[in-house]
Amino acid sequence: MRGNVILCGFMGCGKTSVGRRAAKLMGREFCDLDQYIEEREGLTVSEIFARFGEEGFRQREAQAVEEVAVRPGLIIASGGGTVLAEKNVSAFHRAGGMIVFLDTPLAALQERLKNDKRRPLLQVPDRRKVIAQLHAKRSPLYHAAADVTIDAGAPPGTVARRLAALDFPFSEKKLDNGPKSR
Ligand code: S3P
């Protein structure tokens, strides 16, 4: 069974756009975790935050991770907060998944997210500052969760090709060795 490839990283780093393209290149099924949660709940992520708070969203996210982690051979675009919870990282690894951090420069993220209306954590007055603060806090955690880091400052098609080029030897090697111990 092929282990899953899980994309992690900051909001706007390209997890979904890269994931879709890479899935085609790699002949894998694509799964977007936020979309999975939305379909499961019949609510948008914003509605879940509004009704149940961030804590309520995180509980639903952890449940979704448990469910998708055990499906074989997927490329999974996680949410920007998913791998910040150790239990989610463990669930992905336990099922043989490999976590890839799409590392994108702060300035590029600020530019990509400047008009965002969809992400609850970014509907704040000083968005650039909030992004910078969250980015500083989260970057070490993405690095720690990931088995491999890809420079994701390039357009999604380029990053997808970088990812696809890793796939076969990467998965084989990592699956033989088992996931990084933590
Ligand atoms: C979040 C990122 C979002 C979504 C939710 C929380 C975060 O996903 O899961 O709004 O904590 O960074 P994207 O990274 O796909 O925007």
C-alpha cells in the first residue's frame, strides 16, 4: 500500500493548488482536508468557526484526520493548523504517511492573502502583522512535523513538479525506514 503524502504549511502556501496538480502528475487521488470537513459537517470552515469556535473546528479537524489518514495512496492538503497538533501528526505517520512542508516566504504569503475573505483567522484589522506573527510562531512547528521540506515560493506547477520528482524514491525509502521517530 502506498502511504499518503500530506502537504502542510501556512495558509496560502499552495497546499491545495500544488496538491491538485501533483496528484495528477503522481497518479494519486487528491483530498483537501478543509473541503472534507465542510462536506462532512454541511458547513463552511467559517461557519464552523462562527458556531463552535476554533476549538470546535479543531475537534472536527482531528476527527477528519483520523478518517482520511487511513485511506491509501492520497495526496492530502491539510489545513494551516492541522499539523500543529501532535495527535494529527501521529495519526498521519501511524498510517505510513509522509508529511511535506511547503515552505513559502513570508512576503509572498502576505501578498497572496491580502484580499482573503474566507479564512476566519485572517479577518482582523492588521492582517499583515497577524500573518507575520503566526508565521514566526508556526514555521518551526511545520519544520518539526515534516519529513521533508520543499521550497514553495515558485508557481504551483513548478512546486508540484518538485514534489512529484520526490515521490517514488522518497516514499519507498521512507516507508522502508519507517517514519521519522519523534
Ligand atoms: C487554518 C487554515 C485554514 C483552515 C482554517 C484554519 C489555520 O486552511 O483550516 O481556517 O489555522 O491556519 P488553509 O491553510 O487551507 O487556508
